[in-house]
Amino acid sequence: MAKNTKETSTRVASHAAEILQDPNASKIQKSLAGSALSQSGSSKQTGAEMETKASKVLSSDKYSAETKELAASVLSQSNKSR
């Protein structure tokens, strides 16, 4: 299995932490933020379910640039062989 060694950047991790504390953040934002934050400073990779979720966010026009940035970060850390 090919290992993806990318990590969440400090900037994205900081932003993800802010989103998790924001009571007005959407469920999808919090989900993506949690995934991105869990991959900060670790070798964890994005799971298949989260990959699908992030991919749908990126391909939809209804999500903000902020949400898409989180989705892109999460997706970039997915398993290379999937």
C-alpha cells in the first residue's frame, strides 16, 4: 500500500481549530476540520468515507472557499492507492 506522507499545514490546522470552536460552523465544516486537525503533526491518512465527503465538497458549487480549502487539505492526505 502506498503511503501518503503529507500533513496538514500549521495555517490550515489553526483555521480548523477555530472552526471546531465556532458555534455557527456547519456540520460538514466541523467534520472536515476535525479530520484535518487529526492529521496535523501525524502520519494519519484520510479514510475512505472522509475522502468521499471531501470529494463531494470540492465538486459542488454550494460550499464556501473556506470549506473547500479544508476538503482539499483532507483529500491531499488520502491513501495514494485508493
